[in-house]
Amino acid sequence: MKKQFSRLFAAALLLCAAPFSSALASDDADLLTRVEKLEAASAIHVGGAVRVNYGLTDWSESSKDKSGDFAFDLFRLNVDGTQGDITLSAEYRFYPEYNFNALHHAYLAYDFSETLQGQVGVHQVPFGIQPYASHNFWFSGAYYVGLEDDYDMGIKLLYDAKPWHATLAFYKNGELGAPSVANRYSVDVNSAATGGFAGAQAAGNEETNQVNGRLAYTLDHGDLGSTELGVSLEAGKLYNSNTAKNEDRVAGALHLVGDYGPFNVQLEYASYSYNVANPPGFDDQVVTVGAYGSSWGIPTEADIATFNVAYTRPVTWGPIESVTLYSDNTVITPKEGRFDNVSQNVVGALFAAGPVYTYVDIISGEDMIFMGGDMVGATDASSGRNTRLNVNIGYYF
């Protein structure tokens, strides 16, 4: 309707001007062009976010001595919109605390029909619970092995004809073409040990030629809510630049997402396996992954169990409009006997106040990366359970 009105308005101007001089024809054409450009520009929205973060850890003496640290966490820019038949979505993030900047996603989309869309660029990998297998700020344990909120470079087809939803995708590589760079948002296989710790090794591995398929069906329970049941498969190659060999990697998942009134339940069981072709001297039971400027080791084979539950209720506490309480739980079971199980539990609350979202999380982990331990027993810090209090405040625009 807005486009029709603006074009009619421009046409009216042309009709009024035409009797006065034919010389105005070129000016009229320029006016119409400017109107059309304005219409196109108005279809693009620029947004973003600003976040600060407080953290207190029980495994760091300096953190306890200082009663934690309060830092500027993130500044991000989003560009979204449609021009003609093409939709654009992009996000770039700045992390001063981690001293790096990173692309989150950037893709073009085209709607072939009301139920079928194609995407090309860097977009979310269709695997497991979407968009997140967690409710908290810290993600689930699956994120830290690259199986939650992962973004890669490729093409994707999305079919959505309720109650069915199907996605098929091909990814040439991770979101960055340089596999040695750990300055990225998504957790991907890292060929180097950039900023490495906790079992990272510069074995030369990288992701390539990955195929993903995800199928989900939603059961409608009427007033009681709905249940989504889904299955995901992922298969690709693991190329080693030192040995010039390709090996197979595969992952699969079954999931359930239930929305029952104020309650949300997430269940997921996933399994993954990497076959490696490392040079002599490297541990073949460990593969290096990286993100946020760091790299770390994970077991080459493991099962992942996720159980999350959340409760949301509206409130009128000053500017606070709603509160979500949650408990998110992950257990990672390596198939190599020398590795211990990895676990993470996050209990917390999300407070929503207009554009401001505040996460208050108590994160407890055992043998968990970024929780004072590691996932492959590479350091003495792996033993025991550690806890972190994390508060993240973000303004989203």
C-alpha cells in the first residue's frame, strides 16, 4: 500500500508538471527515480545491540579477590530488508573484551514460493533444535563442539508447510575461508592452535564439503500447546593440509521441543564422529576447534544429551515486562575411554524490559571448556566442578 501511494503521488507530480514544459520531462524522470530509490532504501532496516557483562568465577583467585570483572561485551550491527524479490540479512560483531571482530551471518534469500526459500552466503546450519538448544546466555555444551548455533558458508533450501518443516544445505567450509583463524563467532574445526589451550594442537585439520538435512514435524495439541519432533543429519569431509588427505566426519541428532502454555521443554540427543588423518606425533583422539579468538581440543567421538526446561510469566515490575526462569543441562560422553564425561548446568533468569534483556546465570561445569577445565583432560584443572556467576545486560535496537 505504501509503495502504491508513493508511486501515485509521484505520478500526480508528473501530470501537474507536464503541461508547463516538455523540458521538465527529464526532471520528472529523475523525481520518479528518486522516489523509487527512497522506497527501496526504506525496505532496509539497520539495527544492532550493545552489551555489558559481569562475571565472577570460583576457580580464579584473582576473580574472587576482585569480586569479579565488569566489561564491555559487544557492539553489533544488523542489516535486514528486502529489495525486489531478494532478502538480505547480515550481522557483524565487535568484541573489545576478546580483542576481535567477527561476521555472525550474511546471506541473500529468495522466496521461490510461500513455502520454499533459498539462501546463499553465511547462514545457520540446520542441525538439532533451532535457533538455540538453550535458554541461557552461555549456550549448551553442544555449542562448544560446533553443534549449536553454527554458521557456515554455503547454500540452503528451507521448506515450511506446517506441520512439516524440512531443510537441506551444502556448506563448502566454515564461515571463514581461512581455517587457521579462531577469530570467529561459530565453533569450527581449527587447523592451527591460535590462542590455543586445553588440548589444542596445530594438526592442520579443516572442515569442507558438508551436507546437512533436517526434518521436523509439529504436533498441535490445541489449547495445551504444541510439540516439535525432529531428526538431523550432517556429513562432510575433514581435510588435513599437512598430509593432504580427506577423512569422513558425521553427526546426527534427534530432538523434541515442547511449548505448553508458559513452559518450554527442549530435549536433544546428538552424536558426532571425526576420522582424522593427522601427521605423526599428534593425538588422533583429539580434534581442535576454535572461536572467540581461542582454540581448544574436543574428543573426536562423543554423544551429547541435552535437557532444558523454561518457565515464562508476564510481570509488571517497573520497566520489566516478563521473566523467564530456566534450567539448561548438557552431558557430553566421549567414546574414548580415557576421557571423562563433560557436564554443564545453567540455572538462571532472563528479565525483559522493552529493548533491554538481562541474563542472570549460574553456570556449573565439570571438565568444561571456559569453566576452568577442558574437554580432553589436557590440564590438571579438568578435575572437579567449577561455577561462574554471569550477568549480561543488552540493549537491542
